[in-house]
Amino acid sequence: MDALADIFSQSQGRELRQDAPTPLYFQLYSLLKQAILNGTVANGTQMPTEQQLAESFSVSRITAKRAMDELAAENLVERRRGKGTHVIYEYAPKPVQAPLTDMLQEIESMARHSDVKVMTCRRARPPAPIAHTLGLEDGAKALLLHRVRSRDGQPFGHYASWTVGLNEPLSKRDFRETPRLEIFRRYDLRITHVTQTISAEAASAELAERLNTSVGAPLISLIRHSYTTRGDTEQIVDYLHAHYHPERFQYQMDLKIDGA
């Protein structure tokens, strides 16, 4: 590796403090370890040599060697004679966990403080991938909803959902006047677990029209699986795919370390 500038900024290099009570090798080891664990230095990347580390961080080669030895001992890097040192840790994003009650309250609050237009409310056969996700048998139907939420006349979110377990007759009017979560509770469909995946997606012609944007414009894509628990068994009961206009919607989380 010709330089460390691709991985570490000059400010990070200056984080090693000669006057700190923590040994220099441990400071360097911690800095390298953090970069590996958070994916900044990817699996397979060739690490700097001990000499390069020593020169870049103004430490002795012995200090650099000990830091690399610690990384190797934790199976974060692999050292091969003649081939250098390479990262062998495989970074994988970990799901963020947040209190379900708070999240559901926030969803319901957003529903109560925005206007909704319900375009579709009927029972239909979901596409095969969604039917499989919901555990439906061939030909089984679920409740299909298409909705658009707006504030001040500006549409910010489009929602397509498929729900099982709501067998009562429901109309567009029900979902115009009442948040879905309240309807779920009314018919004893209790949500006990939610998973969400957030990504980006280009607007289709239909979404562009409904969200008042241009075809191909970037949208926030959110897929939510909602589960209920019956006895000791967890069962998915709702599949929702939402698209948000990024200039009219922000998804904000406020998380705290346990015990802080």
C-alpha cells in the first residue's frame, strides 16, 4: 500500500498520543480494529506494512508490529510471508434494534397528522413472492391496500400493503378515517415484532404520478414485515412496501446505549 490516506485521515493519524496512559501499540491497534470492524477496511484489503504504519503514525516498528500481532490474534487479519497482511474479517451490517412500542406509536402519530387517500381496498391474490412471505396457500387472498399520505397538499408517501387475519368487511372509508394500527387492534391483530429494510429506488411511472415527481427520481424504499405471536408461534401478518419522497419525508431514529 503506497499510503494510508485512502483509509486514515491525517487527523486520525494524530489521534495517537505519546502522553496518554494507554500504550501506543494499543492506540494503534484500536484505531485499525475499528476501521476493520466498521467496514472501512474491507475483507481482502492488503494492510500497510509495519514500516508504513510506523512512519505514518510516528511510532516505532516494534509498536506497529505489536498492533498488527493483536489484530492477527483476533483473526481480523492474516499475515503471510511474502504476500503481506490482509483483512480476513467479513463485515456485515447488523440490524438496529429499537423499542417496538415507540416505533408503532410514531407510525400511528404520523398517520394521525397527515392526510390519506385510499386508492385500493379489496381482497386479492398477492404476487407469488409476497404470498410465500405471508405463508399463504395457492389461491389464498389477502387484504390489499394502496394509499398515499400527504401534508399541506404535498404527497410524501405511497404505501402498498397485504394483510392476512383481517377477515371482516372493510372499506376505503375505514382506512381514510382510522390508522391501520388502530384497525389491527380493533380486530385483535396484535403486532409483536416488526422488521424493516430501507433502501433507495427509482420512481416508476405510477409512483411518479402518485408522489408528484418525475419518472426515475430517487425515492426512499421501505419494506416492513409485521408479525403477531399466537401461543409460542410467531406469524407474519402484514407486508408493507412504502415509497417516500426524500424532499418531503425524513426517517429519523434516536437511539441510546443501554444503561447510559
